[in-house]
Amino acid sequence: MEIPVSVLLVTYNSNEFLKKALLRVIRAKNYPGEIIVFDNNSMVKPKKIIEDICQKRNCASEIRYVESEKNLGFARAVNKAIISSKYKWVLLLNPDFFVESESIYLLWKYALRRYKKNRIIAVGGKICKISDRRITDSIVNKLTFLKLLIEFTSLKKILHKIIGNDNISDFWDRTSLGSSVPIKVNAISACFLLVNRDDFISIDGFDDNYFLYLEDLDFSIKANKFGYNIYYFPRASGFHYCGGSSKDNNYKIDIPSWSSSKRYFCKKHFKVAGQIISYIFDTEDYLIKLKNIILK
């Protein structure tokens, strides 16, 4: 059965995973009416992958391919693509995320039923790491200066070695993550997130200043301020490769983008305190460069 949901995948050098991600979506008994693949100027364009799927797999979903002339970053790409989506509910899906069976249908059904009563702007599902099948941290607690100071700096590693707690900052909401029933949360990852398109656009979507990382946390904070609610729906799940577009990077993340995003986030939400954290980031970066020079 076709369901009125648009699935949006923003890709960048993710061809290795994209085909599997798309097949998991279109093979569902209840499949989305539209799939949008927005390519952020990948070195090898995924157009042929999409054409092959449409020709060989008897795809019932309408697949639209959009090709950007330059890499806009994740936030800007989503903002641009979501405007043209066919349906009111849009599932943001990482191209290296493989959704389980009827998860899209379950997310949509829950959001539709609770939308007006709970003023839901977004519902996220359970994200499991594909390497070991463990549930990945995807829900964030309300933030404080101390939480950011620990989570975004080397203090986290230092305290982890001393105390043995990898969530010493209490940044991640593992209580909600362990819930077996739908639960309202403060903030959630956009890796596997169903959003109400009209409400998303009404509060200006993601902040374009984030090229990659933290745009979802920033969006969650903004949505809460506007009186919207965000829910975690654990019955909907899937497996995430983690860092598909950065797979050739030993850190599995884009370091320059992470460095830029965390600085912008801290300054935006914590003003003077955020500037202080930014100075700490600068000091850490200098010490790392100095260490690398010495080791050479």
C-alpha cells in the first residue's frame, strides 16, 4: 500500500550504501509515495543507481533525483529539497541508514494519529549501529554549559578514563533511549526522522550556517521554543553504518565541519559562555597540532 510520505535522502559520496538504503525503502509492504534523492555534488553521481532501481525493481514509489552543482551541506540541502516534497510528512533518511520492514509506516501512523493532540513536529526512530547491532545514542538531554564543556572537549575522554562512564556529561538521554513505548524527548537525531513539512518550513527548518552536524540539535531547541513537541518511537528502527560519506576518514567524521559546527552552536546558544568554550577549542586544536609536530 502506498502511504503519503516523502522520503528525503541527501547524498554525498555515499553510492556504496545508497542502493541498499533505497531498496529497503521500496521493498516495504507499505511504501512511501515519493522518494527524493538530493545529491550534494558527489564525485561519482548516483543517477545511474537510481535509474537501475527504477528499471529493474518495478519501483512503485516515485523517485526524484536532484543534482546540486556544489556541496550545499546537509542543512541547506534539506531546506531546499523539502520545499518541493509532494507530501506533508517527510522522512529524513541518511543514505547509509537501512530501515527495518514497516518502520516508515509505523512512524507515519503514529505521527498522524497524535499530530494535533500532541503538536508533534517530528518523530524519530531507534537507530542501531550496523557493526554490533547496539542502539546508538540519538537523544539529547536539555543542555547546560557544563554538559557542552565536557562533551565537546577532551574532558570527556579524560573523565571517562578516570571514572569509567562514557556519558559523564549526561549529554545523551539514555533513559528515554531505553524506553519501549513512544516518549516525548528534548532533541533527537535527524538520521532517521519524520518531520511535518509545513511546520518545519514555518520555523525556517534547519539553520543554513551548519554545513554538517548539530543542525538537528539546533532545530530541536528551536522547535521546543515554538511550542512543538518531538517524540521518540522505538518500534520504528533501522541500522546505521555511521559516517558513510566519511568512510575513508579514520575518525568516521568530517573534522573541519564538526569543528565549525560546534563553535557556531556554542556561540549561538550560550553567548559569552559559548565564546569561552570556543577559546578552549582553539587551545585544544593548537595542542593537537603541536603534538603532531613533535611526534613527526
